[in-house]
Amino acid sequence: MSTTPTPAPPTATRPPRTGGDLVIESLTALGADTVFGLPGQHALGLFDALRRAPGVRYVGLRVENNAGFAADAYARTTHRVAPLLVSTGPGALLTLPALQEAAAGSAAVLAIGSQVPVAGLGGGRHGYLHELPDQAAAFRGVVKSVHTVRAASQIPSAVAAAWESALSAPHGPVWLEIPQDVLLAPVDVPPVTELAVAPRELLPRRELIAEAARRLAAARRPVILAGGGVVRAGAEGELLALAERLRAPVATTFGGKGAFPWEHPLSLQSWLEDRHTTDFLEDADTLLVVGSGLGELSSNYHTFRPRGRVVQIEADLGKLESNHAGLGLHADARAALAALLAELQERLPEQLPEQRPYEPSPDEPSYEPSPEGAVAALLARVRDRLDGQGLEAERRILTAVRTALPDDAVSCWDMTILAYWAWSAFDPRRTNVLHSAQGAGGLGYGFPAALGAAVAAPGRPVLAVSGDGGAMYSLAELATARQYDLPVTWLIVDDGGYGILREYMTDAFGATAAEATELTRPDFVALAGAFGVPAVRTSPERLAADLAAALAAPGPSVVVLPARLRMFAPTHLTA
């Protein structure tokens, strides 16, 4: 007579597996080995399960928003999914600014939050702690997809679906919520060992590739604008090969920095807020836009008016032709560029890159006979404009940062004047090593993002850059840096307030509201010391040496630069 074996009763050394275990097992089955987060009462089932997952590293931050920024930079640095674990209500809502930045930057953050018990779902208003009428509704306008679990058996499939959504092109954040009682309830199912996901590929349509290649092959002044989609897709090699075949000058957006070699003879660099660059892009008879929606910053505040044809490759369907009409290809940047390059090689089989004819624009001031000459002339005009503005101090400081930063280092920039300079003027020297909050534009990104990047890239130095205003959002994470001994150097440019807002108000209204823009702040050096983090106050003259020493030292460090920087003059206001 056969009998069904009775499961062994739980003991003190073998607690029952729960819904929380199913979550962690599912993440592990999908390849996760690192999670970020912050515990809360409703989410304790998740964190209890982490204790039983020795192969998963947990990195806990002090504020949920900062945990989201850390996960964002981890996802950008690795091109992988970054799980983020938080609790219900306030904890969940505090992740929204970070998830908005992850959406703007195409970072695959899988945010998993707890929920009130199942009985409270649907807006029943039972008075549970942290209860919201519809928590998921808060996320629908921010993330790619929202997933709600109501029973433990749904957990593995829901985690897999959320993971697949995050990694489908374009990458982006997703929200998964699981009720508290489901996370805590014992489960009588085998451990999750395998989950299959198939992130959606966005392949270009062949007839559109053929037409795009025809237009580019016939162009006499082709220009390429490469955005963050190139970096996220890992399409830098395809971009370089295509640009050299076409002899097409390449500008990179602020999110696309590193997509094209900075010192290449065809590199227009990233001076997108300079009218000379805007004019150059407008003069293209065919402009290939790859991985950019031509939004506010990439179009010099919507003053860009193309006079030639536009061909746009974009993975985010909503951004396709959203600002300028053109031939739109809804496709992943790498797949589309590879197909375009293959098509062009068939159309131009005998034509070497250096033999490609170039027809300068009659409107080009120097009327250069080659694309390389036109690029050099454009960059000279940009330098001349800067030379007349008395900005030597700002340029020297940015040069000092570049000098101190090793080529393989990762840098994460907050919304601060020095970062705005870096968007246009900083040579990252590598791809996918410069991250900033320029997508959503929220303060506080730099330092927690750098912590996430340090977790993602062990052994490499990481630099965070903040102003004193942005630094105040992240000071608690000095404890995180010390606890995990992460090699992050935090450069704080202390100008006594919200420097860029001070400039904006003065330019717009002739004066600043001092009670809003001028800040009381701590002694950052002493405060870092209170966390056991070495810190130094520097000067523009000592910055390169002090920063290099901090970056070379093990563990976290802080460098404070008292300086009041200015921005270069805007050009969109007179366009």
C-alpha cells in the first residue's frame, strides 16, 4: 500500500517556507544576486526570506528614494535587472522620484513592494496601517508595467512577468506588489529552481531599413545624433562603424555620452545647448537620430528646426516622431544600426569611407570641404564663444575632475552646475560610465547612485558629484557607504544654496528669492567624520590632487569644494 509522505513539521532550525521565500527564490532563479531596499513592517516576510538566501547580497539604504537611485545606477552599469524591496504606503511612495528617473534613463529596476492584507485590496478602507485606496495607481503613470499578486501560487509567474517587462526594449522600471499576509503565509510547494523569461526584442522592419539606407546613401550632408538608447542597447560599435562608412559627424545627447569616441575626427561631442551645434544639426540634409526622442535638452529647449530629412530609430514607441516628423523605425538601437550598416554595405560596396563625397552647407560659416573639417570648425566656434564669457574657473575645475578620475571609473552626477557643465564638456573616455539625473531632473541622485554603481562594479573607483543643496538629500547614505565600505568619493561643490536656481531666477527676474535659494548647511567635513568617512576641504588649485588621492584610497571619502560656479550663457533664448 502506497502512502503519501507527511511533510516534516517546522522546527526552530527549519522554519516554514513562506510567500517571501517564493519571491527570493524566483529572483534567484532569474539570475539576481543583489537586491537593494529598506525594510518595513508589511515587507518583513521578504526580508526574513533573505536570511535564507546566502547567494543573494542585500544592500540596505536609509531612505527608499535613495535605494531606488542606487538600484537605478546598478541597472545602468550592469544592463541587468536591479531588484528593489520596500514596504507599503509611505515606503512605496518614496520610491516614485527614483522610478521616474529610472523610466527616463531606461534602467531596469524591479521594484517589489508589500501591500495591505488581501482583504484590504480594492479600496475597502479597512484601516490597515499604510493603507491606500489604490496603491498601484500611484505607479501606473511612472513605470512600464504594474503587477499585483493575490495568492502565493501567483508569485513566481508574477516575478517572471515583471522581470521580462523590465528587460524588454526599452528597459525600464516595473512595480510588483504583494500583500503582507501572502508574504507571511506558509507555502507547501517545492522551491523555485527555474523560471523562463523571453524579453521582447524590437527588430526593425526590413522595408524601413531599406528606405533609411537609401536616404542615407544619397545624403551629401548626413549627421547622426546618438542618444541614451545607443548606450542602453550596447550599440556603440555599430554606431562607430556606421558613422565611419557614411563619414557622418556624430553628436551625442547628454544621456548618450560615451556612445561615440569624444576625440574622434567626426565627433561633435555633446554641445547641444550651443546654438552653433543646433545650427549644424539643422543643416544636415539627412539627420539620423538614434535612441533619442529629441526632447527638451536634446533639442536646445525645442529651438531645433531641422531643414532636411529626419530618420529616427527609437525603442520607446511614444517618443517616435513625438517632436519632429520623419521616417520612424520602432526598434532597438543595436538591431537597427546593425541592419542599417549591412544594408549600406550592400548599397555602397565599393565606396571606401574616405572617398565618400561631402557637400558642405552654403550656410556653413567656414564652408569646410570635408565633414572632419566641418566638425573641427564647429568645435572651434564653440570654444570661441566660451572664451568670451570669462568662465576659466569653471573650465579648470571640470578639467581637474577629469584629470583626477581614472579612465575606468564610474561617475554619477546630481543636478548641480558642475554636472550641467559635464553634460556638454566632459569626456567620459568610456561608454556607460557617466550617469546623471538629467532624465527626470530630481535632486539627490549623485551619491546614492554612486553607491549602486560601486556595488555593480567592484574594484573600480566611483565618483559622485553633488551641490550642497543636492547633498542634503543624501547625507544619511554616508552610513550606508561606511557600513558596506564602498569605494565612492563624494565631491560636494558648496556654493551656499541652490546655485542653478539662483542663476535661473536672476536671469528671469533680475533677483533671487534668497529665502528659497540660499541655504544653511552643515560642516560637511565634520559631518562625514562623524560617520567615520574621511573628508577634506579643498580648493580649485588643489582639487585634482585631493580628488585623485581620495579616489585612490580604499573605502568611502568626501571632498568638499567651496566654490560659486556660473553656467555658460544660454543660446536658446535668442534663437
